[in-house]
Amino acid sequence: MVGRRRLQRRRRVLRSWLARPANHFFPLAGRIASNPCSGLPELHCGNQGAELVVGEARVALASLDYSTQAASLERIVLPYGGEDDGVALSVQLVSFACGGFAVSWCTDHVLVDGTALCMLVGAWSELARSGTLAVGSQPNHDRSVFRPRAPPSYGAALDESFTPLPDAHDPSNRQQVDDGDNSIVKRLYYVEARDVARLRDAATSRDREGQRAASCVEAVSAYLWKALAGFVVGTAHDRCSVGLVVDGRRRFTSPGLRAYMRSYVGNVSTLVVREASAQELVRTPLPEVAAMVREAVSAPAYDEHFQELVDWVEEHKGPRRYAQTASQGLGSPAVIISSFLGVNTDFGFGHAAVMLPMAAARLSSGFVRIMAAPGGRGSSWIVGASLRPRLAAALIDSVIFKPLTAEHLGLRLLATQDRKSRL
């Protein structure tokens, strides 16, 4: 009865919170619908409201196996229809027997990218604690910044970086590594702060005067790229790729554009891909591979790149859907990496034990999502990874990527909770 009252109280609090961010992120209170003439998805901003789903799990959070996504996080998140159901935002509250709870925010990529969804969570946290949003936290919904040119203009390289989704399911077009098992394993890892620092130090060159230190993300990207190259050598492929999901909001060079787009709510992410010889990658020292990653990210002229993306999308509007070629298991084997390192999860009663974006597995050799451990736990990371079995096996021997446990998250299974969860 106490647990039921607690759930009802949390439901009331969460429902009262829903209205606050909806006033600022009003598109997410709308509905996704298909245009009857073109068949293209449209967002109808009729203030229908976000969906609130409430559930109860009769287990303790500490009893879950956090080393695999299927045994932990994927069991918490309820199915979300997105564009098929028309709901722009579904907020899910699940209470557990131990007194803990989980909140999930589910939306459709047709509306926002991962950074924009993290902005929503951060704004929700700020509103819950202070009741207001700082000027720098106000979301920007202006769609007039990037408009398609007439006629649309883009380079051949951009066109080649996308693949029609129907074709991506044709096995004759698939050029993935044949390791005898094309399945995907989903793992959760904990990377301790000292290992992040050690890896960054190892990826920083001491030979070049004045060269800046490798960033943490550059270092881990280089590490994973070399790991991928290690099992590609000896297969039918002689090259492999690394892809990094880049948030364009921080990459625009025009001062006015960069300031204006900083809080833009929408899709402003792009995939930067670098390909190299697998044998060369195995032989190349980690600092040089990290420099290759850094050069790949810094090379594009992002102002023009995103304008070309807008033009490309305009010219390819229609019922057919597209995705980045590297993320669909086409071409050389690739590991795709995204990172979200600055989200505030304190809603007035402490930081979350874990926060991690969940997404459908890519068909690449690896799709890795890096999240800073909530609450600034010494700059440690929580990593979600969807991997081909051989790449997952390579990380088993790693001293850096440790299987995530309840202890890493500060969750403790009390004797009374243990008995209750078994009932």
C-alpha cells in the first residue's frame, strides 16, 4: 500500500511537471501525422499534450543485470510507436519494489536529434529545481535559419553518404565482415575516470611540439577503431571506418549562426566518417590514430555542410527513406560513436544513477553511445554498445571497458528488498 501511494504521488508530481517543459518545447506536445497528398510526415502543433505512461515493477533496481541492455534498460522502457502512433513525446514512469524509479523520454528522430532530447531533459531538470529557465537555456524552434536553395546544391560525396533504406535490407548489397555470425550483442560498460584519463594520455603525442592533447572522445574513438581493425585483418576486407556523430550546434564557424543555433531544437547532427587500411591502423600508434579522428571531425566546413544537407533532403523528399551508408553495414566495416557528456539529471532529489540514450541498433560493426556518469562521478563514463560478437569479444579483454554493475551505479540490494523481489 505504501508503494502504491508513493507511485501515485510521483505520478502527480510528474504530471504537474509535464506542463512546464511543454510550454517551452511546444512541438513535443503536438502530434505526428502524414500529409494526405504527399504522404510526408507533418507535425501538428495542437497542444494535445505529451503522453504519460505509468508502470510498476516488482523487482529491485539493484537486482537487474546491467552488463546487458536486454536484461536491464530494455526491460524498463515500454514500446513507443512514434510516428506510427502519432505521439510526439511519451514520458514513462516505472516504480520499483526498492522504492526507486525510472523515467524514460521517448520521441521520434523525425522531430529531434539526441542533443535536442538531452536539452529537454536538462530544461526539465532546471524547471523542476528553480521553476524558470535561464536565458541561455531557452529552446530555439526557428526553422527559417536553413532553407533549401533554388536550385538545391550539394556535392557527390554527400549524396554517396546516404543509402535508401529498402536497399539496405538487400543481402546482395551488404558488405559487412563475415565472421560467421551477423548477430548483434548489446552491452553496457563502465569506464572509470582514471581509465578515461589514462587513455587520453596514451592518445596524446609527445613528439610534436605544441600539439594539443587528444580529447577523451578522440582517444576512445581511436581505441575502438584500432580494436575494429584488429579483427578485420585477415577477413575479406582490407579497410575499416570510424564514424562520429557530430553536433553541428557547436561546429558552426559564423559567430552569429553559432550563437543562434546553440539551443536549436531539431536535427542538427551529422555523421563524419574516416576510412583507412586495417593493417595500417593496427601498426599505427594510438596518438596518430587519434589525430586522424580529430582531422576527420575538424575537416568539414559545417556551415556549408548543413546547408547542403538541407538541399539534399529537399531534393529527396518522398515516401522513400534514407540513412547514412556507414550506419547500415554497407561498405567497409565501421564503428559509429556518439557522446553526450553534459546532461543535468537532478530534478530536486539528487542525480539519476544512470542516464543513457537508447536507440535501435545500427547494422554497422559497432554502435557506441558514451554518457558521462550523472552527478559528475569523477568524470567516469557509462557506455552503451551494440556490437558484432567479435568486437564485443575484443572488449571483454579490455581493462578499460568494464561490464556495468549495480555497484557502479551506487545501487545496493538490501536483504528485505531481495526477499520482496523474489516474491
